[in-house]
Amino acid sequence: MGGARMKAGRAAIVVLGAGAGRRVGAEINKVLLPLGGVPVLARSLRTALAVPDAGPVVLVVRPGEETEVTEAVAPHLAEDDEVLVVAGGETRHDSEQAALAVLAPMVERGEVDVIAIHDGARPLASAVLFDEVIAAARERGGAIPVVPVAGLLTRDGGRAEGALGAVQTPQAFRAGPLLEAYSLAARDDFDGTDTAACLERYSPGLEIAAVPSTATNLKVTWPEDLEIAAALLDG
């Protein structure tokens, strides 16, 4: 988990691992909980590292947890895997900003043309999904995985009509517009709920494509999520 080898025009991948464990009922960062004997975060990193022609991989952790997280995931990675570890901020947006600050010089040198941002708490996202959102972002400007949602109710108790979708990660965007959007967000002290929210506000002309995904790309938030993820791995 040191420096990063680069090729021109590669896609950088940011993995966010700065969450807490309160809702999942853990005393430690939830991304360090074991899933099939491997920390949730290590599974996400393995997938990011397996994406063809992508790099560097940037891991964002809570300030003060750099050593703990590195020691937890390093044994589950290959010796030549290279991950840049960055201290995040108080919010998701702040953590993304910290990662982008590290990547900015690489973008300016033309080494990185697309940046994908992924929740470390989504350990079942596939390398294929990463590849698809990166390719769509490179072609169209931005891309987000979307899975259909059914059975939602309106406030009056009726069923919601029309096609509804839930947005997941990884989300990928052309690097230039992404950096510009986050620079403008910092100026305005804007704090987005996810990466796409910031782009929608500050790059309204940027096309964001919806890439089909599935419910198996779940986010570990509640105790039962770990059980479901383990069952999916076994299946």
C-alpha cells in the first residue's frame, strides 16, 4: 500500500472507508467487519484493484485510523497491490474532496481521465460493473449504477407509479468536470449526499448515464446486510 504506477489516460478509483459501525451494531468501523473471513473493505479494494487498466486506487479512511485500517486489509491483498491511503473528513463529501486533492496533479498531467468513487461498504460490486461505469463516463461524461425499485408507497398509502430506481456506487465521471465541480462546491461550502449530487449542481450540462445494476450490490448498513452478503457469497 504505497505509491502508484501510472499509465496515460487511466481511471483512478476512490474507495471510501471512513464510515462508522453504529447502525450495524459494531464497535469498530463497519468496513473492517469480516465477511467470509475477509474484511468488507478488503473485498472492495480487491475488486477495485482487479479492474482492467485502472489505477491508482485511493483508499479514504477516518483520520487516526490509517494504521488500523492498513493493518486490517493488507494481509488480504497481494504484495504488489498498491493503494494510496488518505485521511478523510467529517462528511462523505469532505472525504471525496480529500481524495480528489491527491488525484488533482495526476489529472492535470493527463495521467487520469476518469475518476470512479465507490463505497467501501459495498463489497459485492463486481469488476465488470466498475468497468461499465468507467467506460460510460469516458464516453458520455458521467455514469451511475441504478437498480429498479418496486413496492414503494406514497405518503397517502398508495403505491408509487412509474419507473423508480435506487442509485448505487461505483459512480464515475470525467476527471476534469469532477474536479471543477468540487472546487466550486468548496467555494460555496456545499456538501453533497453523493458524487452525482455535486455534479448535478455544478455541472448541469454533463450527461450522467444510468448503468443497470442489481440488488446484490448491497451496502452494509444494518446487521442483516452482513448476513445477506455472506449468503450471496456462499451461493
